[in-house]
Amino acid sequence: MEKILWILLVFMIIQLQNAASQDSLAYAGWRIDCGGDVPLVDPNMTVWDIDEDFTQSGINKRTLDQQPLDEMNTLRVFPDRTDQNCYAFPTTMFLQKTLRYVIRAGFSYGNYDGLSNPPTFDLHLNGGKWSTVNTTPKSGPIYHEIVYSTQESAILTVCLVQTRDGEVPFISTLEFTPLPDVLYPHLNPNVSFTLVSRTNLGGGEIRYAGLFTDEFYNRIWTRGVTPLNCIQVTTLQDSNVLGVENDPPVPVLEESIVSNTSDPINLTFELPTTTPQSAHFVFYFTELANRPMLNDTRIIDININGQMMQTVETEVNKCKVVTLYPVVVSGPTINITVAANKSSTLPPIIAAMEVFTKNDLEPIQKNTNANAQEHLSVSHFVLISVLCLLVSFIA
């Protein structure tokens, strides 16, 4: 009965979010507070459900070092030396027709075991390797995010795999957000893409923050590091930003970095592997409300690892979005140069950047015990599905 009441509470908050913003699809997401004993409603009125219905292994723990985000103060650890310890979710729980989801796993070690020894382990999704998780003793959480097509699968599994003796896998949060068809139209809908970087270069971190949020789709835009030859400036003032590709939040577009000399803006990011891989780049360019002179132009060349990729000209009160794909890159470091074109009278400027890499999620060889761990009982799935259908019926 208590579980049903919490599901009904989730449904009520969903309806409030829907009423607050018809354009927002963030209300359709599902968030799991791993290791929590009771459902959590955070300061933004976002409901974090507990994870006990989705896994048959692991132990609930709390961090010793207090974390700023409440959902990061609990975690589930998997001390048993099995090949895989898994969560399993029936896709009917998402109550959405879309087949593409942004799935984000959060990890905050918080010295929960008092050993000051953050572990490294692998993360698998539906039987394929998603990524390697390298946790750290720092207070901030680590996120791994993937754009994933469910391919009409009835079950979605997320597994944590021990890769080093004595290092225990754990997880703090799991989030699922449907991806509207209008977002990232250049991403192949039948292919999975791992997020490498999503950076708000001109301002602070932006994330979903409640009913009247600027970020509709539960993305996290991390704060960028301003290069030494750049300054932060206000851009895109008093303009209509509706219809911008990928629907970035307005605060991301209202701040940019601009070179204070004629020198290029140099940006770098790290790839988790050094092997050649297919990358997908998205750049967001906005302009000052008033240029120094009426006939000034700002024309920008985009270079990746020394290769000229595309030229773009900014416009006042508009956002220009440049998507480059596929671009074959090799790690560990990728160098991006945003430079003034020879015909430009103004130095380069940029507001934000996103980088994805194609993830084939190649199947992992599993033993019998791993297969048993990866799937919950059919009756368990039926129960969850019935509860979700009940909520849908009430709607």
C-alpha cells in the first residue's frame, strides 16, 4: 500500500509539472535514489524512488562525507564477487511511447566505507559494456550518460561489474529521461551515443531545477573553464530563442566566452579510450547585443585536432548551432580550436559545446551466474507493470 501511495504522489507531481510547462518533457523522466530506504522528494519537488524493486543484490549504505545533493548521500554497494550485479527495469514503467532515452548513472563515493579508497569498475547496459567508472574521493558526483534506443525491448538492465580485486562497485543514482524526436536530429535513432562533455562555457552549471526550470530535458550543462585569453560576456539579450536546435536552456545562450585578443579559443577534453572512434560535436554560438561597429563581422573557423571542419558567421540576437558528425577521433586528448576567419573583423566567441561518441555496446561474455543476476523474476516485472498501468489508467 505504501508503494502505491508513493507512485500516486509521483503521478500528482508529474501532472503539476505538465501543467507548468506544456513544452517540458522532463516530467516524464524516472529517477532512482540507489540505496535509499524511503522515497525522496528533493527541494525542486522532484521525486526519487527507492531501488529495492529493481535489484536483488547489494547493500544500502550512506556516505560519511556529507554531499550537497540529498540523493548522493545514499548508495548501494555490491560486495559479492559475482561477475555482474544488476538492476532490471520493465520499459513499461516509463509510460512513454518514445524509444530513445537519456540514461544517466551517478556515483558519489563519499568515503562511505571509511577507507578513502574509491574503486574502479565497469558499467554495463543490456548486456553490453557502457563505460568504465573511475571514482574519486572528491565531494562532487561523477556521472555517466548515454543516449540509448530501447529497440522495443521489454526489459532494460544496468549492471555493475567488479574489475579489480578488493574494489567494490557501487551506484548512487539512476535517471531515465525520454528524448523527444526534435532533439539531436543528427543522432542516429538506432545507435547509442555516450556523452563525453556538455559544457556551458560562459556561465555556471545548469540542470533541471523544478517546475519552472530552464532545462526541460534533465541535462546537466557543466561549468566551463575560461581560457586565459578569454573573458565572459553577455549575449543574446532581448531575443526570442524558440526553435533553436536541441532546445538549449536560455541561461546557456545568454553567456559566452570571447577572445580578448585576436588569438583563437583553445578547448580540450579527454576521451576515456585511445582507440579511434566516431564522435558527434555540437557547438552553440551567440552574439553580443551590440557590436563595436555597425559593419563588424564575426566569422569563425572550427578546427578539431588541427583539421579545418566548418566556418560559421554569428548574428545578433540569434543562436547558430553547428553539428559535426561523424568525426573520427583518437584519445586521450582532443583539441578544438575556435578561431577568427581571415575575413572576420571580430575575435572568436562561443557559448556552449556538446560532444558524444558512438557506443556500439558490444555484447559481453557472461557465465550462468551472471545471467541469473541480470534478470529479476517474471512475477516481479508483472507487479511493477500492473502498478504503472494503474497510474496510467487513473490519468
